[in-house]
Amino acid sequence: MELQWNPYTVPLALAMLLGIVVTVYAFHEADDRMDVWGALTQSSYVLWCLFTLLTVSSVGLAWKEFWFALFMPSILFMILTAFGFTLHFVGRGEWLTRPRIAVLGLLPVAFLLVSLTNGVHGWMLVDVGLDRSGSFTLLTYDWGIGVFAMAAIAYAIVLVYNGLLLQRVLRSRNVYRKMSAVVFFSTALPAVLAFLSLTRLSPFPHFMLVPFSYLLTGVLVLFGTTSVKFVRAIPVDRFLSVFDSRFDSAVPLARDFVVEEIDSGVMVLDSDDRVVDVNSMAKKMLGLDRPIGKHLSDITQPERIVDGETEPRILRDDEELHEADYEIWVETANGTRCYEVRVSRLSGSEGETVAHVVLLHDITKQKRREEQLEQQTEELRAQKQQLEYQNERLDRFAGIVSHDLRNPLNVTDGYLEIMEAKTDEETGVVEVDDDKIAEMRNATSRMENIIEDALTLAREGKALTETEPVDLAEVAEAAWDNVDTGEATLSVDLDLTADGDRGRLLNVFENLYRNAVEHGSTGNQNASRSDDAVEHGSTSNRTSSDDAIEHGREGVSIRVEPLGTGDGFAVADDGPGIPDDRKDSVLESGYTTSDDGTGLGLAIVRDVVRAHGWTIDVADSDAGGARFEIGDVTSGVAVTPTAE
């Protein structure tokens, strides 16, 4: 193929190079269908420039006819791709179903076949020849009926999508209006210039005005899609205000300035839930780059929502949304932020929904302050509970000192008076009764036990400050060695670890064991339950009056086993058990039915268990004895004791 140099070579080559750059960039940045259609539109300009360049650069008639035959359908290809891009841009992309795309795609293919076979029927070009009068050879021709048919179809489509774009320009605001104006200008100008070429009003041959104009429109498209600053500089509002006072720029510009400068995010969605306007703060808050024209479902990022609704309420199909107000926690580059989302419906003249306005307000600081206030309130409440609990324990301690200690003191004092009365005044010798000495020893031992139990109760009533993983089976066995158990036996069938205070948990098992040993007996497990089946325990190692053998209750069997729920354990014995009407009372401080009991042992157990955030219940064992069930061991949270 012989080629020639002409004045059109450089401009056409530059236009084609610019088209390649824009096309490559468009395909590289494409992340949805609208971007793909836009890239295809730019590629059609490349084909237009290429075939025009080859037509004017070739010399022979056959080659010129061939390249011009390929050029003619590229006009229709450009119009159809611009049509597809526009439908997506204005939010009507759902109209482009696959069958419709296939039908539209057949149009350029059909005209390509007609154009390539023009030598047979002459529908596209007639009177084809060469003009060699100038410094270079030009192709000459007249239009056939096929060109006018193609032009009618093409301009019908052009009027449709330019009408949609113009409507979008007039109805949009801010940056989106200016972007719409750029797109409208970029599509309307080639249509006008092509019409001039079609009517032979152009000073240049072969629809060459369009490639030349692309040197301007291509730059507009490139900068209009990559630079928001460039788009903002376009004076669309002032231009429109010249034609109609409705487009006066003073109020819109002032409102745009306010919307851009406020510290809340603003986003406007059309009736198809596509973003038609958004301020900079909303893009920053949501981490969006170029949301204009995109559907709401395409810009939402559920994976970034830490807490709250992951699906926007607007997209729900159950009912039409009028108003909404809710909060979401979102993971951002600046950490986790809490946004208050307010959605308002904008209605048309007939009450139909025409748009939704979404307001985003960052309330993270407010939420943090609320959390701090709640934490401080909780700390104050815990301190108040602790003080009330301590006061209650002081009252209880005072009651123990004033009441429980008074009895053994009175016993000792009485026997001392008797001994003083029997003292010989001359010799100072007194007759000592061994039984009275034993009673006095028991009284002093009981006072010692009361003091120890009272101190333990006060000590165990404090809130837990430090915990550690504790092997409950190991603690249960260790506690057994700390208690005088006589002939009693222990069986531990437990595999459970929980966070707790090991020292306090030792007291739990020690008091439960002592209660079972002191009140349980294999010799009376078939007898009726009596008042002796409640505790008087302590944490000391008692070997005198509290001796289980002395009370005749040796041989009790104690078993530590897991609860059926797997979230706790039970300490059960085969003694006489506890009557049903007293199961709720035995855990109360001071409750005892024994003359020498303090009534504090099981109260200590209860307080330690509750301080760990666990639960304790009294039940019957399978053998008919007492069973203390401690639950919520793995799920409980340490709490501040409260006064009862």
C-alpha cells in the first residue's frame, strides 16, 4: 500500500495518540460497567482517527475505498458506546439488558457488511473517484441512500442520550452538574461536527472535524475524570444563569460552599439509589474516591462496619423508606469511628420519591464520653455497693461480738464465779471440777472459732482484685488436707479450670468439707433429717469440740463432681441432707441449729462464690445427702459484693 504525506497527517496522528492514552487510562481505572462503556467510547474515537488517517494517507483508489468502508460503521459504533455510557451515567443502566445490547451490536456489523460490499450495490457511496488536482490525492464520492439511513438511526440515538445528559445537567448540582456538563459537551460537539461533514459544510474532507475536535474533547474527558479541581473550575452555573434566572449562580454557589465546608457528610441519591451528589466530608468518612453516578450497593463496604447495620436501609425491599436514624461503627484509616446516619426522603409534586438525602455525622467523641461517663458511673456504683457491703459486714461483725461471743464469755464468767465462791479464804485453795474446766475450755475454744470465722467472713467479703487460672480438682484435693476429716472419704472426679482466687477457693472447699464431716454420717443417712444437718464451720483446723469422731459422725463420703451443664461443679455427701424448707436459709450469715455453731461457714462459701460471679444452689445428692452446686464457673464475671 502506497502512502502519502498531507497536512492532515500530524493532527490525525496526535488525535489518535491522545485517544489511545485516554482509552488505556479508562480501561485501567474501570471498576464498573459505566467505566467500561466509557472506555469503549474512547476506543471508538481511536478507530475513527485511525481509519480517517489511513483513508487520507493511502494513494490508490482500492485502498482508500477499503479504509473508508471500515470508517463508516465506526461512526455508529462510537454513538452506540456513548449511548451505553450515558445510560449508566444517568442511572438507567438496567435498560441495557443482554438481548438489547445484542440487537444494538448488530447495527454496526450490518452497516459494515453493507459498506464493504458497496461496489456491488452502491448503497453507501456513489460516483467514487480520485481528485489528483492538489498536492495530494483525495477520495471523492457522493452519499448513497445507506448513509442517510445510518445517519437517521445514529442521530435518533444521539438525541436520546444527549437529552438525558442535558436533563441531568439542569437537575444536578455542584460537582456532578459540572461533570455532566463535560460529558454533554463531549458527546454533543462531535454530533454537531459530524452533521456539518454530512451536509458538506465542513472545510475538511471525510468527517475530519470530529478527530480535530477530539484534541479538545479528549483533553476535557481526561482531566474531567481525573481532576476534581479542574471540574470545579468549570463555570457551568454562570453559563446557565445567562439563559434563565432559575440557574442564577449566587444561591447555588453559596449553598454548595456551605455543604462543602460543614463537618458532616452529605450524600444525595436519586430515585434509583445512585449517588448524584456528595460532599468531600462524606467521601472522606466513607473512604470513597469517585462515587458520583455509582449505585449505593456498589460503594457500600460491609466489611468495614464493626458494629451496626451492614446493609443500608434504603436498599431493603420490604417497604419504601421515608425517614431513618441509626448508628454504625466503621473501621477507617484513623481508627474505629461512630457515625450517626440520618436518611430523609425528598418527594416530588405528586408525592412520589425522587431522591434521598443521607447525612453522616461523626459522633465518636460523644460516644467515647458516654462510655467514660458510664464507666465512671459504674465505678461509683461499685464503690457505693462496696461501702454498703462493708457497713453491713461491720454491723454483722458487731452482732457477732456483742451476741455470739457473749454466750461463751458468760459461761466462762459463771464458772469463774463458782470457783471463786468455793475458794477457801484462809488457804486460797479451790475445788476444781474437771467437767467445769472442760466447759470453760470449750467456751474459750468456741470464742476462738467465732473470732476466726468473723475475720474470715470480713476478709472473704472483699471484691476480687486479681485472678488466675485455677485447677479446681487440685484445689479440692489440697483443701482436703487442711481439714480434720476423721474417717470421712473424698472422691474427686473433676476436670475444670476457671479464673479465680486460689486462696479463697480453698476456703470454699474447706468449709463445704467441714460442713459435710460435722453433720453427715453413714450411720444415719436413712434416718429422718434433723436440725443437725446444717453447718457451723470455719477455716481453722479444729481438733476439739468440732471433732467429727467426737460427734459420732465418722465415715461420711464426699464427692466433687462436674455439673451436667459442664459449667460448674458440685460437692455432695451421703449424710442426712438438708430439709427442703431450710435450703434457702443455710447460706445466710449466722444461721445455725447447733449450740456450738457460728453460722458463718456456709456464708463464707456463698460470699466467695458470688464474688467470683458464680452461682450457688443447695440440692439433694443421689445418696440423699446435701449437695452444693456451684454454676457459671467458666462464664461468670467477678463482681463487687453487695449488701443484703
